[in-house]
Amino acid sequence: MKRQWRDSPPMGKKQSNTTRKHQQEVVVLSERDRAVFVDALVNPRAPSKRLAKAFMAFWKNKKR
């Protein structure tokens, strides 16, 4: 898998989180990786029982 990262200059300790929020990372994908990624977005798998159970536990705690 080809990946290309565009790094910005190093940030000092005094820079705010707002500045860091606007940085971008670029990932260059091969044709196969792109197709798999787009297919996963368009046709997601159904959630597993374990994920559904975790979500329900989270949701119950959030309502409190």
C-alpha cells in the first residue's frame, strides 16, 4: 500500500489545539485499496452482536 504523508513544520508547545485541528494528512491509496475503502463506505457490514451489546451498554450509561 502506497502512503504519502505531508508533514507540516514541528509545532511549539504554545500552539493551541485549534491550530492543530486544521492540519491535514494525505494518504495516497492504490486502486485496489480505494475500491475496498469506497465499497466499505457504500455497503457497510451489519454490526456484530458484540458491537451491538457494547453500544447498548454505552447508551444506557449516557442516558443517566
